[in-house]
Amino acid sequence: MIGLAKSVFFLFLFCSSLVSQAVELRGDLTQGGMVIGHTSPDARVVYQNRELKVSPDGYFVLGFGRDAPLKSELNIRFANGFQEIEPINLKPRKYDEQRIDGLPKNTVEPNAEELKRIQVEQQLINAARARNDARTDFLSDFIWPVTGRLSGIFGSRRILNGQPKRPHVGVDIAVPEGTPVVAPADGVVTLVHSDMFYTGGTLFIQHGHGISTMYIHLSKILVREGQEVKQGEPIAEVGMTGRATGPHLHWGLNWFDTKMDPALLVPPMSEVLKNKGKE
């Protein structure tokens, strides 16, 4: 009888240990989505051969690109040697086609010298996306950096001057030039460039663990590299610099080099505009 009691007790301890080591995921399990996870702070978390940073509170984050595989796995190994495989099942998305005509020919078919410039600028962008800061600003709710008519959505197949190009990997908001752009969440500025070939005035903010946001086609940038920013703080002004046919903000969301849909982090624009009209 005593032996049975001991067995039940140790089984209880074992099950309690497993419960304490459970992995929780919240967010958008869909192509283009971002998911925040929580586990034991001493766990090692690996997704697609990348070891994820785990905060002292046990939080980590991962993201899925436009065409991410619908099925994958998250590997979690705990300090006691226990290993858990968490299946990731994503919802598929369908994407629209967007045609844009009237762009200067060289912005669609750059010459050799322009290609060299583009490569140098891309290295700066890659470095900003590669940041893996320990900060956890990504845990907070995000807000729209500017509100207005959506003129471009995430994932659209783009036909520029009649030529098929890479899909659109951000959200475009059409508002007048000079409209203030605010930080959608706390973070640190990692890249400021006044005139890139494609993106014109370009700004990156790091929110921690590889999550960054980008703002392009800006007419004016109000912050500097290394500056800490708070949610709602003005960071720039809308413009039409770089490859643009009219004033708008292109807002992008990255998990390292994976481009995600920032619209999934905020309330629907129609709802925001409706509430704004009631103020």
C-alpha cells in the first residue's frame, strides 16, 4: 500500500513537472503571422534550425512568411532533458494581384550602377533585420503608425509597368505628404537613411528578439539611430521618396529576414477610422 502511495506521489510530481514545462503559443497561426510563445526560461527553443532567444520570463517569438509551409515543428528542450515537439499548423492565405503603372523605367529596370547602389543599401537593411536584441517590446499591443486609406496589402502579387515582380510584403497607407508617423510600439531605432534607391527615406525600429518594423518613402525622419522610442511618439513624416507614385507610408514587419503582415497586429483599419470619426 505504501509502495502504491509512493508511486502515485512520484507520478504526481512527474506530471506537475510536465505541466510546468508546457509551451503556450498565442498570435496568428497563419501565413504572414507572428506568434509569441511562453515556456520555462531555461528551455532551448529551436524553429527551422534557428535557436530562439528566450527571455528571463520565458517569452520567445517567431514569425511566418507569405509562403510559409503550413506544417512545421517547434522543438523545445528543457533543462532536465525532457524534450517536447510542438506541431505548427498554419492557415493558408490567398493573395490579390496589384498592378502599378507609370513608374520611372529605371526603378523597375535599374542599370548596372544603380544595381551596385541597391546592393549596398540592401546590406544596411539586412543588418537592421538581423538584430537580435534582448528587449521584449514585441509583447505589447501594437498600434497603426498612421491611419488612412489602405492602398496596398500584404502578399499581393505585383505587376509593375506590366512586369511581374516580387510580392508586396507590407501595408501601404495613402495619406497626404507630411502626415506624422508614430511608433507602433516601444523600441530602438536601428537604421536611418534619407534616400535609398527603392525605399527613399527609410527607418527601422527593433522591438526585440529579431522583430523589427520598417517605414519607407518618408519625406522626413525625426529620430536618429540608437534612439529609444515610445509607442505613439512621432518618428517621421509621410512622403513619396524612392519608388512611389504618390504619398503613402509603407509599413513592414520582420522576424529577422522573414517578412510578416503588420495588419495582423492591429485592429482593422476600418474599425480604427470609424472610432476616430466618433471622437
